[in-house]
Amino acid sequence: MRTSYWIALASLVAVSLLTFSGCQQRDNSPRKIEVLFLGHHSEHHNSAAYMPLLASALATEGINFTYAGDPSVLNRETLDQYDALMIYANHDSITADQEKALMGYVSSGKGFLPIHSASFCFRNSPDYVKLVGGQFLKHDTAVFTADIIQRDHPVTQGLSAFQTWDETYVHDKLSDDRTILMERVEGDH
């Protein structure tokens, strides 16, 4: 079941990045999409182990990943080298300079892909929490069905509901401008 989760995630990321790159391409020359993957140095939510799985699944789509385990990469010079930033980590706080660089990066139209535990990151930054759409409050673990809510959205076109095991997150500090694409089927626990 964990494999189906990573396949679904790879599909969502690929469609998101390919849709994003289509809007951003300024010339007709093909190029790879460069993604900075911010993980952490921990076995829990082992980003260093999972990033290569995602990278290998998306390499054939022209998407390259570069791994970093420390939020010090959140600076203008580094971020400007990438088309998108993916966060799958548990970093508790962000400095004012890192926050400014991240917010400027996203405001400039670059891609931002917070996945799974990213909603637990940078809890000292209300702007980051708003950008993610909410903040981790608690979780449980369960097998559940992920149902497609917006089948017409470019990210979900062609996807089907799937069953997987995962940590099922409950969030607070929810923003009003979220677009819900998938959700846990009612009645699954």
C-alpha cells in the first residue's frame, strides 16, 4: 500500500509541475524542471530515503530533484536556481531571512509543494502556515481510501480513488483559500 501512495504522489507532483512549467516557459526550448527537495536529518519521515523513489519515478518526465536536509538553503541565491520547492520535513522554526526568501520565491511565481509533514514545519511563521493552508495539530494511522473530489482539476485528471495506509493528519489554523482535490472517504477511520 505504501507503494501506491508514492505512485499517486509522483503522479500529482508530475502533473502539478508540468502544468506549472507550461505557464512559466518563456521560450520553445525544452528543459528539465528543477525541484529543490527540503527534507531533514531524521529516520522519522525519512525524506532522504523517499526522495530518490520520487525522483526516479519522475526522471522520465524531465523533472530533476536536488536534496537538502537543512533549511539554510532557503535563501534567494539558492532558491533562484529552482523552478519549485518541495518540503517533506520536520523543521520546527524558520529564521526571518529564510522566511523572507521563501515568501519572495513563492510570490515570484515559483512552485511550492508542501507534502505530508510539511504542515508541521516552521510553526513560528504565521505566513508559512497560511501558505501551506493549515498547521498540523495531531494524527493517527489508518488504512483509508483517498477519494478524488475535483475530477476536472488538471492535477487530478486521470487519477482514481486509491486505498493506502498513512498518518491521517488533523490540521488547525486552516486558511480560507484552499482548494481541496482529494479527501479521506467519509466513514474510513
